[in-house]
Amino acid sequence: MSLAAAFFPLAFFQNIGMPELIIILIVALLIFGSRLPDVARKVGKGLSEFKRGVQEASDEVKREIDREPAAPPASDAASGAPKEAASKEAAAVKPEPPPLPPQSPPPPAGDANLN
């Protein structure tokens, strides 16, 4: 067995002509017999379901793309700013902690009170 045959075991299928296809169909008809129309019907239904699902998904994506953006939020009458933005700004501003009282400087290292 050659190296090419080991890597391409189904390489003989590349040159299938009309006579070979007819022989394959006759063999399939003999093997499956009366079940062949049912199998073909089920394959056809499966393909149509698949196409319908793909079409529905495509339509849904197109609807989402074409949908208009949501209306802008209502503004606060006093400031003219949107209510949501004002509340977010208020939540974002954090109060600063009160300043620490002034501390006296530490005593020099050489002076020691030994009273």
C-alpha cells in the first residue's frame, strides 16, 4: 500500500460519473426498499426546518438592527439635566473626610524631661 493511499483512503470518490451514481442509487433502493421514500421525506423536512430556522434568526437580527433607539430619558425641569444623570452624579460625588486637627511637632531627640 502506498503512502498516498494510506492518507487518502477515499480518494477513489473524486471521479464518480453518472453510471456510478446510477449503480449506487440502485443498490440503495435494493437495501432500503420501501423505506427510501420515508427517509427522503424526513431529510426534506429536516432541511426545510433548518432553512426556516436560519431565516427566522436572520429576520430577528435585521429587526434588532433596524429598531429605533430608546427615547431619551425625561429631564429634570429645574436643571434641564436628565434625572438619571443627576442621580448618578450625586452618587458619584463622595464627601471628603474632615481635615485632621494640627499636631504639635515632636520634641527634639536630645532634650529629655527627667523630672
